[in-house]
Amino acid sequence: MIRIAIMMLSLLLLSACASHAPDDTQPTAWLKPGVQITLPPPGITPAFQQQQLLTGQVKGQSQSLLVLLSADAQKIELAGLSSVGIRLFRVSYDASGIHTQQMMPLPHMPPASQVLADIMLSHWPLAVWQKQLPPGWTLQDTRLKRVLKDADHRVITEIDYLQRNGQREPISIQQHAFGYRIHIQHLDAS
């Protein structure tokens, strides 16, 4: 059950080749098979903290996971908990890189950078992401939707938002290239 919950966070058992060479000194993530990028810097303003219930759908299976997310101008921190509140993992990303703590053995947990990539893609400003994308890729934003397209104009990722308390909050991430969907229920936000 925990394994499926972690798999729903997404993401990817991929080939090691990349068509876009990322910076070897910075954390990287996959956008689609064969396309790897360097993650944007970890800081964001204004700072925010959220408690989210993530429900993921991968290959016909659905599972939920509680996530505690905190981001500020220096770092982003993410903790994953089981449905009964047992801490499964903790990930932080700051100027020195990505640091992970795994509390329970989770053989199918995707790389921390992949989990962070989805979070950052849904929260970080377009201008920050534009610098990281491979040539020809686009990230378009409307009031309640963000769409990532590859150089062939195929939709890779769609993020839907809800406007709440004057803030735009992601409510779903559809990753077409890797075939998963994450529904996000905000339990508490600041």
C-alpha cells in the first residue's frame, strides 16, 4: 500500500539517456523519457506552507498520501506521511542540494528530484522555469491552468488550479508522458 502511494507521486523508471544535457552539479529531473533538466533554484517568495492530501492514479491504481510542504526564499521541504500519520520520508532542497531521509524502506520511491519537479512546476513562476526548459519547449500559463509542451508541441504536463483566498493553488497534475495523475486536496494553507 505504501509502495503504491509513493509510486503515485509519480514518476518514473526511465532510461538513462538524455537529449538535453543538464548541469551535472545541480539536481536534475525528467520531463519525459529521454529529456532531463536541471531543477530551478529552490527559493520562492512569498513563502508558503501547505498540508495536502495527494491522491494519485497510476496504471489503474489509486492511492493517497499526506504531504507537508514548506517553501521560502532559501529552501523547500517536503515530508510524506502514510494515511495513519507515519512519516515515510523527508526531502529538503536548498543551495547545497537535495537531502533525503527515508524513514521506512520504500523500494519503488521515485527520486526526490522527481517529486520536487512536480511541486516546483506547479508553484514556481514561469520566468524561473523558462530558463530551465530545453530549446523549443514551452510553459504556458492562464488563470487556472499551466501547460508544459515539448518541442513538437505535444502536451507533457497539465496543471489545473483553483482560486482560493486570493491565491492560485494547484488541484491536479496530469503527467501525460509518464501516465500518472495527482489530485491535490489542500487541507490547510498559509
